[in-house]
Amino acid sequence: MHLAGDATIDSLLGDLALQITRAIMRSGTTQSAAAKRLAIRQPTVSKIVNGLVSGVSIELLIRVAVRIGLPIALQTGRTAAEAGVYLSATLQSDRRSPRSQVGGAARAA
């Protein structure tokens, strides 16, 4: 059964896998070396690199992105076409990880 929002999640999974793949490729390491560095199994790295992420959780991909040091921003929207994962320019130029203003307000409440 395909629920409303599944296409958005699929879009986010694909974009996140693409950003992780680009980072792995830039590092010039093998999938085995990347797996060790990221504390995941090599077959999981293979799935990510080959875009076969339908069975991979978004939580795992976020953990991998954090471990690899990707400054990412996730965006949802009304349609799947509006959803995406983007490298955060502000985090690229400033390696500190500022907290979201919305998240800060929620934590204070």
C-alpha cells in the first residue's frame, strides 16, 4: 500500500543517498573502507552508492551523513518534487553546527 507522503520520503532517501555517494567518491576510498569509517556494513554502502535505498531507513542515512561530516538540510513540500536534501552552504563555510531557530524555540517550550 502506497501512503500519502511516501513519494516525498522516497525522494529524500534518493537525494540523501546521492549526497552520501558524492562524499564517498570525493574521499577516494573503497566501499569497504567507507563502511569501516561509517560503522556500517559494506553491503549497505553498496546499496547507498547504487541508489537502492528503498529498504534503508532515513534515520540510518541521516546517521551516515552525520558520520561522514555532511552539512545537510532536508526539505519537504506539498509534493515529492518539492522535497530534497541539500548541502548547507552556511555550514560548509562555517564548520560549526548552528541549531535551528525553530528547534531552539521548540526545546525552550
